[in-house]
Amino acid sequence: QVQLVESGGGLVQAGDSLRLSCVASGRAFSRDAMGWFRQAPGKEREFVAALARSGSTKSYADSVEDRFTISRDNAKNTLYLQMNSLKPEDTAIYYCATRYSSDYERTYLEDYKYDYWGQGTQVTVSA
């Protein structure tokens, strides 16, 4: 059974940093493309960042470009999201997602293209 478990969320002040982790189990995730999405209260889930199977090609939402960094450690089956210079508008539940990808360099920005999801971790940024 495939399982994704996020951690690392919390309550921080504007300008602070957080690192989210997503530990995957149930299969070899080295063949997967992975991503982070978030959902704020009253809003739809939105794309945050995506990482290709190679670990080299990355995509970011404009709102987080230059502040967030997505990375992975295949040996630990873990996906990370380093979030710097956090803003109140970053407040949301953050979800990681994964899917098999035959293309080593493709990233997936649409949530419906992912097969497996974690339960989410809350990030709250106060002004």
C-alpha cells in the first residue's frame, strides 16, 4: 500500500522559514515525479512546486518562486519543501503527491495527474 506522510508544518511569523518533509512508503519512488500543493481556507487546492523523476527539473508557482525549494532524497524516500521568507498568504494545508513518470525530466503541475496523496500538514504564518 502506497503511503505519503507529511510533517514539518507549524505556526511561524512572517519572514521565518520552515522545511516540510514527505516520507513515502509502499514502492520505489525513485521512478516517480513528485509535487507539493496547498489549500487555503475557502480556496481551491493550488500548485506549489514540482520535481521531475531525475531530481533536476523543477517547477514553481510564481507566488513561491525564489522563496521555496523542492528537493528529494531517494535513499530516504523523502520529498522536501524548503520554505523561506514566509508570508501570511502562504498559510494553508500543504500536501505532497506522487506519480510514476517514464519521462525523467517532466514535471506535473496539475493535481489530477497525481495518483497518491498525503494527508497534509498545516502551515500558518502570522503577520
